[in-house]
Amino acid sequence: SGKLLRLFLVEGDPDGIVTAEIQNMTIYATSFPRTKINVFKNRAVAKKAGTYILIGDNIENPLKPLVYVGEGAPVFERIKRHNESSMKKEFWDRAIVFSSKDDYLTKTQLQYLEAKLVKEIRKIQSTITENIQIPKEPILSEVDRAEMEEFYQALSLLLKTFGYDFLEEKSVNLDDTTNKESEESEKGFMEGVVFKFEIKDAVFYMKIIDNDYVVLEGSTIVKEGRQNIPPGVLEARQTLINKGYLVKDQNNKLYKLTENYAFQSPSYASGFVAGGNDNGWTS
């Protein structure tokens, strides 16, 4: 079902301070560049309790950003320490703060969100968390836990709205998408069509689902990477090997995929299979 999101460019610039909220929900998000930290500190939300994510580019692998998750009450005092004290974090260039419009976020709830975020980021492995250890998850009442799970889902949606999808698990259960595909087949580009790509001995199949390019379970990929294999493709291969999603095939020149796995572009998907740069739109 549709959701009404309100994005506000505080300075009229999408690269500046941006706020986001979801209709009929209390969550309130503020995204700002590090260069605007002294502007953010004068906003009302800076004095509230909140959870924050610091985000920076990863020079070694641009597809895998660096992040740090924290919480504070008020939230600005914690972020300020990451900018100028012994707790300073050098890597970040943007912060996203999640707070509540009704000021109803307790310290325990914030600690729960912080622990869940770090845990999920590490599990999904589509980014690198700068947190040294996973914060301990506090004990919440049944009602508080349900409320924070709903808050977390809204947080994930707003994070993706800001252009970050590192909370999305890339393995895909096609059973969950079957009905959705049949209902929306006319709305999506080639939604539901199975694409086939062959290179050397490898054969892989792909479907476009919810704007992701999903390489299907059972597909084979070229084991030996080319000299120009992009760091992101190399990282994706190693991540899937570590998770047990990519295993040796009967043909010792190939790997076999044991899970459906989503990529953000067709060229990322075909490059993953070919072991180097590849134009997925033509392949």
C-alpha cells in the first residue's frame, strides 16, 4: 500500500539539510552534511533524544559505505563529540538523525534501536560498521518492543528514501513476491520476465523484482575474475562465499549460487557473473 512521505529541503538544496517524515507516524528524520553541523545544532531536533547514523565513503570499495551507529539524549551532544573530541570519527561526511515528533523515545528504546541497527548492518554485510562491538540489546516490554520494531521499519524506509539501502537483505525469497509480481506485472519494466546470460561455461538467470536485479538460485558464475574486476564485485563474491550462498560447482571453473540474490543494477549483476566489468543491459 502507498505511503505519504514528506521531504523538506531546509535550505532548498538536496545536498544540504533535509527532513523527512511519514504521514500518521511519529518518526522524524534529519539528514545533514558534516559541513552543516553548526547549522544542525541550532535546530530543535538537535536537543531531542535520538538515534543517529554517520555515513562516509569507502575509498577501497565505493559500493560499501562506512557507517557508525549511536544514540544520545540530546542527540547533538553525541554527534558533536564525534566531530571534535577524543571520540572523533574521521570517515563520515553525512549524518542521519532519527527522533520522534512527540518526544517519546526513552533511553532504553534508543539503546534497542542502536543495538538492532548495528546487528542488522553486520548481518547483511552491504556496508562496514565502524562500531567496535555490537551494543548490548536492553530488555523491553512487549509493547515497547513492538513499537520499536515498527519504528525500525519506518527508519529503514526513510533511510532508503535518503538513498541508502544497506538495511535491505539482498537474498530474495521468490515465494513472497509471486502474488506481487502478478498484480504489478503491467507497472514494472519487464517485471516477471526471466533473463538468461551465458558466458564461457557459466549460465545465469535473472528477474527484475521491485527495481532490483535478482540473480536466481542455481545460476553458475565464472570462478576466475578478470584483471579489471571491480572491487564491489569482488567484495560481493567474497561476501556470498562467506555466507554459503556461493559454492563450488561440478565444473571446477565455476561457482554455483544457492540463494536468489539482488543487485542494484544489471551491470553489477552480469559483472558478478562474468568476473569483471560488463554491460548488463546488452548482456
